Amino acid sequence: MTKVLPPSAIQNEAYYNRPSFFIVVPPDIALEDVTNARFWAHHVKKLPVHTIVEVVSKDGKFDVELRVVSSGIGFVNMRVLRKWERKDLPAEQAVPNVTKDDIPAGYKVDFAPKAGWRAFILDPLLEIKRDLPTKEHAIMATIDHAALASQVAA
């Protein structure tokens, strides 16, 4: 005999009885970060079991849909429902192999949610570039600027 779903099993069918969230995270957040239970420590009360959370990286590196399966003080365990990761960066977005130690003296890089990764010269404080896809690109902008700014007139 075929099992049948009872008539009372589907209630409020169009009223969305579970919360869902869409979150855009900064480029320095990795897929591994958002799938770590402790990443969500400050949001335990907002994320009850069965909540759906869509997370997209601002720079387009990943797009993931998660379902809350359990939570406790300081953690939210989630199951990945759908995951997409960009495998090949376009040539113009290939990540340079640089670290914060490569930033020239008198320069800095930082991230702002609305402006993305930015490169600055400190004296005078001027923004060199903004909306860069990664921290490494911002570091390269400081290196390129320092090279151009140190040229002597012929």
C-alpha cells in the first residue's frame, strides 16, 4: 500500500513559515569560513533550526545555500544545500602572489563594505584605487603606485 501524506501535514502553504536570509560577505571571507559553525556565533538567536541562509561573496568567488540543523551558545551548525565556487578567475582578476609584507612604506590597504578593497598613500592620505577584487590586488596597486611615484624626471 502506498503511503499518503495526511491532509493536515501542509499548513500555511504560501506563508513561508521558516525564516530565510540573504547575506553578501566581503571578499576576505572564504567558503570555509561561512560553513564553520563558529562563524555564526553572533547570530544564534536569529537562526533557528530549518532557517535557510544564502551567502554570496561580494567578489563572486562563491554562492552557497545553507540550512540550520542545530545551534548552541556560540555556534550554528549548517548543512550545505547548494554550493557554487568560481574555479577559474578571469585573467584580469588572477590573484597576484603578494602579502601584506610587500606593501611599500607609506602605503596601506583596507576593505570597506561599500568601496571594496582600497589602496591608499598615507602622506598625504589619498585613495589610489578602490573596488579592487582582492586584498592582493590592493597590495599590487600600492606597489605599482610606489614604482610610478618614485620615478625621477629625466
